[in-house]
Amino acid sequence: MKQQYSFTYDWNAEAVFIVDTEKFTYEVAMMTLEFFTWEYEPDWDADPIQEVLKKYALEAIRISTQNSWNKSGVIDYWKNNVEGFAPIDGSYGLELIRVSSYSLDQDSLEMEIKEEES
């Protein structure tokens, strides 16, 4: 069965994957979840495919943002430079179909000025 998973980060960046669960299985997801020590601990009671896809989405958005790359650039980079994750070119049942970078905008900055006493 194929499903589309869409992730939006702070209404600013996104990653969208098509997942073929006959290839990208529970076991494949668990291998990735168990491979790393995560900054944000997975919910071990949740569906491991959903949990690991959160990690894939964050990594794809991070790579896109750091390098100003589109989907093709992220997929190409991922093939040889991202350890512990399955390829995202569809060959393992996981295909990145859209990614956008997180963009910073000075209009979103909040500034506070305080007088300092001498």
C-alpha cells in the first residue's frame, strides 16, 4: 500500500514523501529508529513508520535549508552522505516528492532595546 505523508515545519518549510509499505516496512523503520541516539526521543508506542518519517522530514528540510537545494539536490546528496537512513529516491519504498527550505526573514525578528545603567 502506498501513502503520502506531508510534514510542515513552522508554516515555512515542508517535506512530502510517498511511502510504499510493502518495501519500507515496520522493520526498516525500526532499524533507523534504533540506529541513532535522537535529540527528540521517538514515541516508542506510536507507529514506527510515522515516527521515523518525522526524522526523515527534519533531515530533508535541514539539508535543503543549509544548501539551498530543491528535491533533486536533497535526493542526490542523501545517496552518498546521509548515514543510517534508507535512500529517499523510491528504491526502498520511500520517495521524497517535495521539499522546501526554511527561510529566515528579518521581518519576523523581534527586537528589544533596554537602557543600560552605567
